[in-house]
Amino acid sequence: MNPPRFRSSSRSRAIPLPSALGRARLALWCALLLGTCPRRALGQGAVAAGAEATAQERAPHASAPPHAAALSPGAALQERHRVRYTLDGIEIRGNVRTAARVILRYVRFRAGDLLDVEDPEIELTRYRLLGTGFFSSVGFSLRKGVERGSATLVIDVVERNTFVVQDLWLGIAADEDTAGNAKPLSAFTGVQVAETNLAGTGITLGAGVGLAADQLALRTRFVDPAFVGTRWSAAVTVLYNDARDFFGNRDVVFESPLLEQREVTGYAVVAYKRFGATLGTGHDVSSSSRLSLDYHLEQIDATVPTVASHMRGDSREPIAFDILGGKTVLSSLHAAFDHDTRDAPFLATQGTLASVSVTVGVPPFGSDYGYQKLEFGAQRWFRLPLRHVLRLEAFAGAIAGDAPFFEKFYVGDLTDLLPDRLLDLAPDRRQPPNFLSTDIIEVRYGDFAAKLEAEYRIPVYAGRGSIYGVDLFGAVGLYGLATRREFTDAPTGYEGFARVPVDVTYNLGLRVDTAVGGVTLAFSNLLGLIPARRGARK
């Protein structure tokens, strides 16, 4: 009589845990009939019945803990019959391109370890391997060991294409008049691609380009997750931007004799070039947590209008460009802590993704900008009936000091109804929608930002070819963006709730997981071109 055999992979449904009594009965059957462990699968919520002796003399490596007698009768029975094995080793199967040592970097178990098949670390390790993007399916199982009470951990993987499109931008940017009516449109596009498993070594080599009207951005990136064989990673990113940005709310007046005006615009234009690099390293704290450290250095060459003013509320004020003219240096340190328990890197159905980061501009290291930036973000996925998925997201950030505007929080990154930045380019010149008629319409770059969002996803297709899955999604959120002046010197002409810079956002589209990466086809950018803005200052 063979015990039941369960298997778990990235595409399989969770198998409920047997009850404590059921596990005890299965363990006793295996102990009596086989005396050893047949091969068994380990996975999400699934523990196939195994065999291990229930007495210490039958399995000296799998005895009940000394405190078991202090537990309640049911808990003591469950603890006594928890299935544990001494690992003889780890066998990896299905890896054609990926070196076994690369896979073992993400597995914390080693030969000689005592493996508890109900240890949540097993499932976190499986999620972590899926999160690399190297595999479309990962399954864990146990095979009978050379001695009683021992077993070999078998990892079955199905590799996927690792040359992926990490980001793809296609959209339409627009200008608008003071009544919120759209004026001539311009297209923008961008792409970031990477080989995330170069020659099966786990090394990432990538590049990106962004194009918009009179704007260009270039990126290259190299990441070695195990630098010179250590558990520390090494990363290098090189950037170049030849860009423009647009400032002023309404009735903008400016003089910029050094800037060639290639278009008629109602905004004060800042032209700037950036060239620099980031050196970084990171270390895994656990199977689901990671600490990273970066140092960034770049030169900025900006052409700023000599004189500029605009209407902020009902008053005319000078425009604050938040960047120094001429050639300057930005030098900064960045530290981040990430926690990731998602069951998939793109179409996640359960788990948490959270991060906290600190960025500091350091004048002692040559920076012309001294500032501190704190960010916190968290997302949680919930698996619902009929394979539907609910995602909740929260974000908050604050900046103190004098950060350049491209380091600040941008309104397009918070509302789905404006294009977000592509490689730090902000191609759209419109003010944000203003459904709640607040003074958020006066803010393009802010020192304080927050967002709450809920997304509901419905699967419409699942496969194993070049398209792994297609989900329909809808999202709605509330966001806020403010400069320090909104708290000390709010714009005139707003009263009551209108002085709270918040608004709503929404999105609708498809999320498609493919062999070349995840793609989001959203309709929010087109919806944002509809002149539905209310509460604009005339």
C-alpha cells in the first residue's frame, strides 16, 4: 500500500493539509508497512503522508521535542508525528541552461540538515525560485534515503525564457490649455530588456531606452547575485538623460534666452542632461527578505529660465524649479529592505511584497544637493473563490532638504490617468485630473506622497505555451501629493476640504504573463485624455 502522493507547482492549486489525526494514521501506516520513506512531494499547503518511526529508537533523528509533554493532548499528538528527515543531499532535475550552483544559492537547506516537511521555509524557497524568473514551475519532493530516517530533497524545475522585456512603455502625452482642453498630442515610447540568466550563471545584463518629444534616456545594468562566490551581490547601473521638464500651473511667464524654444508652450521649460552611475550590493537576510545598499554619483547640466512666474491659486508667484542651473553634482547613498513572499513574480495570487528605503544626498561626498528621502510600500495579495485575486496596496513617502525635482514624487507616478515616468523622463505636461476639486492640481512634484489602492483580478486564460496567463483587472485608489508649502502656505482660493491635496484614480486593463515577461495593457492613459477634469483654476 502506497501513501497518497501530492505535487505542487507554480500552476497547481493548493492541497489542504491533512488533519493531525490523519497525519498520525498515515505516518503509522508507513512505519508499519514500509519502515522508511517513499518518495513524496512537498509544496504549498501539501504534505504527502510519509514514513518515519514514531519512537526515538526507530528514528533517532526524528524524535518528539522535550516539551511535547507540556502540550495539550491533540497538540502533543500532532507534534509527536510531525515528519522530519535528515537530508542526504539535494538533487536538481530539469535544469538544462541553469547551473545547479545557481539554484542552490536560493536553497537554504544542506546535506545533514534536519528537514521538517511542514516547515514554511520550504514553500518560501519555492516562491523564491519562482521569483527569479528563471522557471515557470518549481516542485519539491523527497526520495528515500540511504538510511532509515533520511531522505534526498528533489527539486524539479521547468525553465522559462530568461531574455525578458522588463518594462515597455507606449503612450500619448498631451499639453492642455487653462480650461483643461487637450492640445497637440505627442507619442512616447520606451523599453527595458535584460538577459536575467546569462549563460546559466544567474547574472543579469540589461539595457533600456526611452524616447519622448525632445527627450532621450539610456540605461545599462549589470547584476551578479553572487559576487566572487560570496553571498553578496554586485550591481552597476549607468544612466544618461537628455531631457526637458515643464513647470508652472497657469498664466506662465518666463524668459530663457539660453534655451532654444522648439515648440510653443505655456510652461517654463528646464532642459537638463544627466550622466552617472550607481554601484550597489545586497545580501539575503532570509528566504524572503533582502538588504541592499547603493552609492550613486552623477553630473547634471541644467539650463533654467532666468525669470519665471505663474498663478498658484489666485496669486502670482515665482516658480521654484528645484534644480540648480549649470553643472552640478548629485551624490547619494541608498539603503533598502525588501520582504517578498509572493507565489509568482507577476500574476501573484497570494503573499506580501513590502519595502522600506532611505536615500540621503551627501554633500561630504561632493553632492550639491543635501536631502533625505524615506519611502515605505506594501502590497498584499488574497486568493479568492473562482481563482479571483484581490490586491491591496499602500505607499507613503517624505523628503526633507533640497532634492532635485527628478528625485521628488511625481504626480504621474501616483495617478493612473497620467503617464508615469519612463527612465526618469516625464513626457506629459498636463496637470493631474481633479475629481475632488482640491488644490492637488497645483502640484506636479511633491515632497510628501501617499496612496491607497485596491485591485480586483479575474483570470480569463491560463496556458503553458508562450502565454502563461491573462487576467482582467480593475483598480481604484486614493492618493495625495504635497510640497512643504501646502502645509505652511497653502495656495489662495481654496477653502475647507479643497485645501487637502488628494484625489482619486482608477485603472482598467489586462495583465498578461508571457515567455518574454509580464505585460500590462492598461486603458487609463487613454481615459485620462478625456477632458473630465473639474475644479481647475481659471
